[in-house]
Amino acid sequence: MRTCTITLSIVVHAIAVCAAVIAPLLASDKLPAPRTATEFIQVVPLPDPPAPPPRAGARAKIDTPRPDVPPLDIPIGIAPELAVEPVDDRFTNDSGVVGFGDSSAIATEATPAPPPPSPPLVVRVGGSIKPPQKVVDVAPIYPPIAQAAHVEGLVILEAVIAEDGSVRDVRVLRSNPLLDAAAVDAVRQWRFTPTLLNGEPVPVVMTITVAFRLR
């Protein structure tokens, strides 16, 4: 009994649904047209705004023709070119050299700088060159370390006596390591009479021997 009731209910509902779907189709002669998914929008350009009135006192812009722009109109004739006078940029410096362009640069290149003066001739004592006479004598100071070590000996130096008699250069020919510095310091303070050659003072090279003796 219960099964028959459920089956009958299903059949009745199915008939009602079919009637609800089919009835509108039968009542209309043609199907409704679907809506389009694309819409077209027409764009109309806006008119240009009116130009502002010119300001009072403002000058009108005048187009000035540029020399490098070709003319728009075809010229009737060709104007003759202006004559250009040639410029002679040649010059002659003091030494008689003819050149072009900047005369100062040519003059600098044509005239070399004078060579530096040569150093005075240094002569050595001997022959007609007499040794200068010592006028200022400074005794060397005996180094304490040499005294403590009981070191004695000779230090032979070569000195250049300048034109005014001062000692200019000193170098050691025979060395004694504990006594060299004391000998050089003393000789640098010596003074001599100028050495003359043909009546002119000249620098002279001489050998000096300094003896160190313990008393």
C-alpha cells in the first residue's frame, strides 16, 4: 500500500514539471531573441577650445629665415659670391725663419734654450798647482768608543776646496770604521786660502790624512 502511494506521487510531480516547461513554449509562436553580450560605444571628439586672445603689448612672432634651411620658393637667379681677400699669415722671425701660423710657437722651436752653465773646472794639487794653506784648523774629537777599545790609526780623506776656501765635498779613501765620522766632521770645518789658476780662483782637490793617537 505504501509503495503504491510513493510511486503515484512521483508520477504526479513529473507530469506537473513537464506541464510547467512545455506550456510556455506552446503558447508563443516564436522563441525570444537572446541578448547580445557585446555593446558598441560611439566616441565623438570634442571641439577644440578657442585660442586665448593676445596679450596687450605682446609682439607678434615673426619667423626669421635660417641660413641653413633651403628656401621654399625656387630662386630666379644665383647671386654672385662675395670676393674674399686672401690673408697672408706668413711671418719672418728674428733669425730669418719664414713660417705660418703662430710666430711665438715657431720662434720657440727655432731658438733652443741656452745650455746650462758648465760647472767650474776642478783641478788637483800638483805641478804648478800649489796646495792651499789652512787658515782655520779644527781638531777632531776622539770618539769615546774608540778610546775605550784603544783604537788608533789613520783616516785618509779626499776633499774638494771651493773657490772661497771652504771644504765642499769630503769622501773617505782609507777607512777606520770607529774614526771615519770624527775625521770627516773635523775636516768639513777647516778653511783654506783660495787656489788661483791664471789669476782666477778655482776649486781644488786635495788629499788629507787625519791621525788618531792615544796619549
